[in-house]
Amino acid sequence: MPDSGEVKDTQRAKFTAMTEGTAEDWAIIAGEYIPFAAQGGKRILDHLKLLAGDSGGFPVDRLTHSLQTATRAHRDGRDEEYVVCALLHDIGDMLGAYNHPDIAASILQPFVSEQNHWMVAKHGIFQGYYFFHHLGMDRNMRDGLRDHPHFEYTAEFCEKYDQTAFDPNYESMPLEAFEPMVMKLFQAPKNSIYGDAQPG
């Protein structure tokens, strides 16, 4: 039995440069890729757990904020895709201190509508309306996007769910309650250059 730290022994392609790859090589790779991709939701949930315990000075830690945002959206009757976006909107915090919305938006882009993708990608600027002025920044930075068709949609997300989700006394749903939604969303991409790939 291999140790849990050992690399799984699998069949591997034979090329050392892609110019040498054959259909057989790519059938091997595709055979590994399909089950790997199917577990994307689990890896997302595992990474989200890294937000626990890190408050960054906020009244609640980053995971609690994420759960609270998603819970508020869920209790307000938003659909599952929206709720998962609310849950994952700050998942980039640990890796992208200067562009966390971009990271979350990139992860979600193949799986969500253009409207929800834009909301996640731009939420940082919209959230800034509530605090940029305290840091010597322009709280109205979002006004540069006012003509965009998803402006009000994104402003509503921040007003109703994101900027309100720092309450230590709020009873959020546990992460486990959102797991089926996350796993379902990440099962099949809506927009991906790899979505129609067929080995052979």
C-alpha cells in the first residue's frame, strides 16, 4: 500500500515534448483528466477551508464571512448558482491579496452565467463603496462601470449580502450544507475550450 504522501502510479504518456504526442498519449491523459476534473468541487471546498481562522482584522474570519454571505443569499431565495458565487466570492483571499476577485471569477467562469461571473469579478470595486473613503480612496470608483448592464445586479449583491456579512452573532449554515451545490455546479462547465474534447 502506498503512503498517503506518495504520488499515485498511473499510466503515462510517452512524449517529452508535445510535438511528439500521439492519440494514444492523449487518450491516457484524457483518461486521467476526466475523473480529476470531476473532483474540482471537492478541491474548491478544501481550499475554501483555508480561509478559516484568518480574520485579517475583520470582526469574523474569512470563512465565516463567506458562509454568512452565502447563507444570506440562500435565505433570500437566490438560486444555487448565485449562492455558490456568494460562497466563493472571496476564495482568492489567500492567494491574491491584490486581486482576489479575479481569482474567484476565473475559477467560476466556466461554470456560471456571464452575469454572475461579472458580479464576482467586479465585487471588489463595488464593495469599496462601503470603505474606500476610509482609506483615502474613491468610494465611487464603481461609477466608472455604471453603464454596464450588470451594475445594479452587482451593487445589490454587495449591499444585501457581502457588506452585511461580518456579524459574529449571525447563525450561518455550515459549509456541509453548501457542499452539494458546489459539487453540482463544478460537475459540468458551461463555457470551456475543453468541454467538447473527445479522446481518440
